[in-house]
Amino acid sequence: MKRILVAGEINVDLVFKHCHALPAPGREVLADDFCMTPGSSSMICAMGLARLGNPVAFRGKLGADNWGAYCLDALRAAGIDIAAVQPDATLRTGVTVSLSTPQDRALVTFPGAIGALRADEVDDALLAGADHLHVSSYYLQRALRPDCRALFARAHAFGLNTSLDPGFDPQQTWASDLLDTLTEVDLFLPNELELAAITGRDGVLAGLRALDNGCTQTVVKRGQLGCASLDRGQLLEVPAYAVDPVDSTGAGDSFDAGFLHAWLRGQALRDCMRWGSACGSLSTRRTGGTVGQASASEVEALLANVP
């Protein structure tokens, strides 16, 4: 099995499920349920990879506070190596409020320590102990972002493969530095909205072709429509899988975990996309990004019953 290093953000998710409406200034809305779960794109992906049976190590920053202790306990319980995650008393752990429906979600985030990790803090010893480097939330990781390309280049020099999930840009500038970073990225995993914003192109096919740089495989996540990618220049689409959805929080990060699980085992692109779609779909069965994440046997059973 490939050893996976996730370098990224850590925060707690406070999930309000089945909101009756989105809140408006001066008004209050009700939700049918609430829970606190491990959050952040990087953390949810790491826990999904571990749930599928992959050896995972994490490098990130958090505060020496109750939120941070909760996140450390969750990572440890998932079997993730957290030797490189050290609480910092000068930081506060980030918190995200997720206003969730079965179809979509809206997020409010206090970044806290999310933006504190620097690329030089992902040291050579960590890279030497891994086979693959994954980074999520490019736009949120403000200290990592300027040297993210150099980090991926250093990972390549150590023989690692690399993957990147950009996440949403809260500033909505979608700066072009990401395109330079992609020259050192083997696998790029945006969602449909992010693909359109990054490329300025309408339509999935046009967006994928705009990012076709000869070295990066881009796979775009499309929610209930599944996912799409280019296979030898032609559009390849894989549908989502039918489940009874409860909460879509973190489904894209669970997709990342499923796709990487298959990709790191040398499976064909379509099969990797099916694993991603299956993991993303199955993760919506429970409230929060990690509670409903699938095991490998659950994914295999689903794929065996669906063409």
C-alpha cells in the first residue's frame, strides 16, 4: 500500500442539518438536527483514506484548545499518524459552521490556524517517508500557498506523486498562480464551480481542455451528476450513485479519498472515477463529513451491483 502524506488544514465542523431556509439579516431559521464532527477538506480526505485501509500521515497546525484536542482525538482514532501535528498555544483551532441540506451546503469559517502551515514545515523527512502528497484548500492555506508549487516539486524529487483539491476561494479572485502550481501536480480535483471560476470557461469540457497541460489529470466533481475527466482528449463521465442522502458535507473530500485509493493502486481512470463517486455518494448517508464514510468492502459491494 502507498503511504499518503496529507498536508493541510484542521478544523471542527458544526453542522446544522435540514435548515428550513438560509438565514437572512435580522431573521432566525431552524434546523432539524445538529452535530459536531471533524472538519476541513484535508482532514475529511485523510480520514476517508484511512477508512479505506490506507496508511496516512498528517501535517497540519491547530491550537492548544478544546477544538484542537477534539480534532487530534479524531485523527488518532482513525489510525492516522499525527506525530507531525503539534498544538500551538499561540493559535486558535479553526471552526466551520455548515448549513446543510441533502443537496448542497453553505459554509461559514473562522480560519484560525487553517492558514498557518508553511511549505517549509513539510520537511524532507516527512516526504521521504511517503509515496504520495495530497494538499487541499489551496486558497484557504494562505501561508502554504506561495510555496505550494515548490513543495510539490520537492515531493516529486523524492519520488512522490502529488494531488491537489483547490477548494473554494473566499475572496473569489481565483488568482492565476494556481495554474503555475498545476505544473507540479499529477492529479487535480476541483468541483464544477471551481473549475469554471479557475478557467473562466463555460461548460465542463471547455474547462477540462483549458487545464490540459500535458502533465496533470483533472477530474471534476459534479455532485449529483457524478464526475468527468478527459481520457485521451475525449470527455469521460461517470454518474453518482443512488443513496438516501442525509447530508452532503464533505462529499467532495470523500470523493478525493476514493479516487486516490484506486489511483494509487494503478486502476484505470474510469474505475478510479467510480471509486470516487461511490465514496462521495456513500458519505452522504450520515450527518457530517466523516461519520458516513465508506469502507473498502462497502464500496466494492456497491460497485459490484451497479454497472
